[in-house]
Amino acid sequence: MPGRLKKFDEFFQRKAAEGGNVVAMARMGSAMRERGELAEAESWYRKAAMGGDRVSMTALAHLLAERGALDEAERWYHEAALAGEPHGMLSLAKSYERRGKREDAQHWYGEAARTGDLPSIAALGHLLREQGRGEEAESWLRQAAEAGVTGAMIDLGIVLRDRGQTAEASRWWRSAVLAGDLAAACQLGRQAERLGRPADAESWYRQAATGGNVEAITRLGLLLHRRGDLEEAESWYLDAAEKGDPAAMTNLGVLARNRGDEGEAAAWYRKAAEHGSIPALTNLGHLAEHREDFAQAEQWFRSAAETGDIQGMLSLARMLRSRGAANEAERWLAQAEHLQDDREHRF
């Protein structure tokens, strides 16, 4: 009987949708999506969206984004946002942020946050923190953190840490760990390292790494690497590298070079560079320099320097000076010094 009733309900809902009822269209879109019939779901959501249903606008945009129609998806997110739909605002803001349009992203995160949408409140706080606007970020992050959003707890902890309030930062990170967010355990590990407590750092990293947190896996490997436990370090690096972590790939290259296998080192550095590791570019330059391929070395150092790597800048300046290009060398040295001063001022 329940199955027959469900069929009757769907029959009458479809009839209502076909007759132009916007609510029925939206429900048909949802039902088709649940059944995996995405083309029909998209068709119903589109009809409901064109009929003015703002939730359907966002749902349609999600489907479009999932099949790669990103421009049209953003247009529908924009329509939903203008209609006051918080999830549409949030998704539009994320789309803008991915494209580097941070002012537009901040505007829509703010609009969504002011509706009380917790993910948007947390996202606004995160964006402001990343821009170095800790005081503005704090009030938003506290609101989301106190409501149980673990990402906001982590971001709030970072704001507090940067202000020197390490005890309160730790309390928020511990709360996030208790709520199941292993990224917070990684933050606690990093803080323990900064405070000169490597045993505590290792404990936090192991907890997060065992749970699969990729950053913690790499940081545990690095901690072990530094104290000479190379076999276990390599095992953790391999685990992180298999998950696509470029820092772990770079560190595997370092281990390979230290044991004299420059071929394996180059292979890992190239793989790391393909995944976005800038230090890997500098390391490739060092390998080329070691085999006296100075033109290739300068090319790698320049690639690293142009992306903001201080070691790349210093190595490039050294090579330029050695071949008589003193003026350019001085420009790179000045830029490296400026970046180093800026980082010391911030951290």
C-alpha cells in the first residue's frame, strides 16, 4: 500500500508540475535528483527557477556546476542570490573567490552571513582572516565557533595565536578536535613545535595522521626526518604523496638525494612541481647546478623566484652574480630581503 500511495503522489505531483505549479516543479526536480535522473531533474529545476522559485535556482546551479557548465551555474547562483537565497549567495561567493574576485566574494559572504547562515558566517570570517583582517574576522568567527562550526574554531584559534593569545587558541583547537576535526590536531602539533615541545607535537600529529589528515601525515614525516628516523619518515611521506601532497613529494626527493639517488630525487621533485610545489623548482635547480648544467639551473631558479620563493630568489641572484649580471642579482636579493622581513613581521 505505501508503494502504491507513493506512485499516486508522484502521479498527481507530475500532473501539477505539468500544469505549471512551481512548487510541484521544484518537488519533481528534487525527486528526480534523488533517483539519479539528473537530466530530468535539471529540466524541472529549470522550469521552477524560471517560474521564480529561488531554491530551485540554487539547485539548478548545483547541477550545472556538477556537469561542468560553470558559467551558467554562476549566472543562476547570481539570480538566486539576488532573490535572497542564502545558499545561492554562499555558492556565488565561493565561485567568485575561486576566480580571485575577493571583493565580490566578501560582499556575498556578508549578505549570506547577515541572514544567519552559519557556513556563510564561517566563510566570511575565513576570508577576512586570510586577508590579514583579524579584528574584523574575529567577531564572525566567534559567532560560528560558538555555534559549533569546527572550521571557524580553527580559524579563530589562528587569529588568537597571531595576537599572542596562545592559551585561548589552544582551547578552541582542542574543542574542534573533540568535535572530530583533525585539522585542529595539526594546529596543536604546530603550536607545540613552536613552543619547543616535540613530543607533544608528535602526539598531535600522530593522532591526526592516523585519522588520515594529509597535512599531519607530512608534518609527522618531517618531524621524524629531522630527528633521523628516516625509514618511518619515508613511510609517512609516501602515504601523503599517494594522496597528492606536493610537500611530501618534495621531501621524498630530499631523502632520495641525501642517499645519493639524484635520478629518483629529480623524479620526485618534478612530480611535486607538477602538483604546485615551489621549493621543488628550487631543488631541481640545485640538481642541475650540481651536474654543471648552469643554464637549466638558472631556468629552474628563475621559475621558483618568479612565484615568490625566497630560496629560489637567493639561488638565482647567486647565479646571476657569478655570470656578471650584478644589477639583476641585486634586484632579486632586495626582493628576497623584503619578503623575509614581511614574513618575520607577520609571524
